[in-house]
Amino acid sequence: MLRFPAVRVCNHDVPTMILMHNLSLYFYLSLLSFSPLATLFPAPSFFPYPFLSLPFLMPSSLLTALTLVPASAVVMAKATNLVVFGDSYSDVGNFQRWTNGPIWSEHVAAGWNASLHSFAYSGAVCDNALYPNNTSTYYNTPSIQDQVEFYYQQHLNLDPSETIYAFWVGVNDIHQTFKEQPETPDFTTISDCIMSQIEMVHKLFKANQIMLINLPPMEYMPYFMNTMMAPSRGRAVKMVNEGLKYQVLDLNKKYGTLELDLIDMHSLLSDMVNDPDTFGITNTNRAYWDDCQGKCQDVGMDDYIWWDRTHLTGGVHHTIGNSILHAGSYAPPTSVNKVKVERLLMASVSNIRSPIYRAQPNTGVIQRLVGDMDPSTSQPHSHQDTTAVANQQDSSHESSQEEDHATADKKDQDFSIYLWSPIMPIITLIVALAILVWWMKRRHFNSGHQLLKSEDLA
């Protein structure tokens, strides 16, 4: 959903609906300023701006401001929990941190005052089964599929209305695809797998608030920059990101209750590389860790984009976190101070310090549960036998989960209501205008009729 963020969110259908919704509400309230219509069309109880009962003719600047009010200003969700699935860009210590400060998710959690649960693990791909020759499989590096099942096994029972889910993965998938398919790499499986995992999280956990961060510009990483690999990595990232963009639109259309935001991190990091002065950055093409040559000091770290040849500095993570917070997609827009976040992480008790989660290889129970709900949505990339493992699960927990899933499916069937909700005020406006025109004509006719009768009497 578009919330006019610093990080661009690529969802083109829903912003139009939000704009129509806010614009129609403005006209609705303006129209109700006429006393003859106030009793016929009472103001909506959900609209939180009683002071906007204004004359029909309003300054254009105020009209513009009202149309830019995000839908989150009308009904703002409470962000109490942040659950993250990803790779080294989001690893808060499950394997190792790859930066010099707080991770982006820790900044976001601090800004929302939310509890952070990060299952992200360095080297993760979407699904290990896609890359049989991947050495990470030998070391049991948890994939996104493994992380999602491990989250399920924690039985955290987080309130879906107060929980934001985040996915950031794909760089390792591109790397492995080039290794295993050097001649004709197929990148469509990457976006397909990511969206499949998101869809399962939505269905299984009733997750309606999900952010997906797209892939960074790999061609600008010091590891690839100025090498023959840079152009091919740039094209691969573009292909995956294009696939994610269109599939996000499709998934939002498919599920009326789903608010899936695509965070355009590729553009943000590209802007940093191409316009570093705007972001207070002085070095865009070298890694700080390479330049310091083992004599690193804190001074100047955040003048760099790249911490090492593929990872970001703490300063960039801070910028990413604040960009998401400024977007106001899931909570009122805000920002955080990097030093404050560091202190919060060092506190003896801190809700933004995620527990350590090291997911084990998945058993396939997630695919089984989702497949039981709707066979058409089962994960096509899993090749594991899940029958024996499913019997080992907590039957009572699964039963309650399945009951919840039925409720979630019922809500998804209400998409038509979701689609029509922003249009109804416009229909009401048209009807009200028709009544107003009829009423004014009737009044004019009656006044003229009375005048004729007076003249006849004279």
C-alpha cells in the first residue's frame, strides 16, 4: 500500500483506491455541511475528523492535503510485533551480524516499540531444495521455508492484527542460480518461491500485514563492481524484482484482507550510490573493511555504503529503518536515533533484541497444513515426504490453527466488500447531489408558484 514513503512502495492499484476513498470522504463531509442533507446522510462514525465539517467550497490546498491523507490515518493498525524472515541483511545474530551497528529491523522495532522476532540467517535462500548442489544445504543453513516452519513450531501465538511480517531474501538465490545454471539461468523460480512462502504465511498465521523488501543492486556491490559479473547480476536482480512487483499486485488482488507492501530497496540503495551527498555518504564503491586493512576504527564507518564487499554499514541500515518508519504503512510516521537504538539493544531487558533462533531443516508440515486448507496453494518446490512427520505434531495446536484458517479464508472471500468500500461514499455523493438539485429546483418552483398566486389575488 502506498503511504507516500521515502522508500517507494510498488503497489499501483491500492493507492488509487486509497486516494478515491479519502477524496470521496472529503466531499462527503463537505456536502453534509448543508443542513437539509445532514439528517438524511449522517457522517460516518469511523471518520476521526469531526472538525472537518466544512463549507462546500474549500481552498484547493486543503483539498490537496486531504486527498494525501493515508488510509492509515483513518484506521491505523497497532504494530506490537515484528517477525522477520531473511538472510544476512537481516541476521541479528542467529549466525552472525554483518555490519557495524543495529540491523534495519532493530531500528524499525525501536520506532514502533515492537517486540522483534528475527529468524533471518546468513546465507539463506528461499528453499534449499531448489539448489541441490548448494554447500549451505550441507551445513543446514536455514532457508526461508525452514525459518517459517521454525516460527510455527515456537507457538508464539502473536496477535495477527498487531504483528507485521517482513521478508528480505534473494541475493543468495541469484548467486546459487548462476553457479548451478551458468548457461541458461532461470530466475523466475526465485520470485515464485518467495511469493509462495508469503502466501503460506498469510493463510497459516492469518498474517494480513506483510512487507517484502526487494533485492538490492548487486552490480554496485564491491564484490561485483568493475568485474565482468556486474552486468549479469544487475539484469538478474531486475528480472527478480520485476517478478516480485507484479506478483505482489496479484496477491493483493487475490486476498482482500491482505496488505502486502513491496519496499523498493533497490531504488533507495541505487540513489545512495548515484547521489551520495544527499545521504551524507562519501564512499560508494569500496568496502570499509577492505580500506581499513585490519586497523579499523569507528571514525568514518558510516561514510561508506558497504561494510564489506556485499553487506551494508550500520549507517545504511539506520537509513533503511528510518525510511520504513517514515513511510507510516503500519504505524504513525516516526524516526529513531541510532545511538538510542544501540542503547536499547544493550539494556538488560529489551523488546527489540530478538531471541536467537536457529531453524532446523523443515519437515514439510507447513506445506501439509496449507495443502489441507487449499490444495492449489501447496508449495510446488518442496520434495520432502511429510506424511510421517505430520503425525508428530501437536494435534490440538493444529486443530485450533485449522479453525483459524477457515476464518481467514472467509475473510479473504470478502474482497468484493473491500473493493466496493472506497466507492460507496462516491455513490452516496452522487445520490446526495441529485437530491440537492431536486430540492433546490423544488424550492425555486414553489417560490415562483407562491408569487403567481399573490399576483392573482391582487
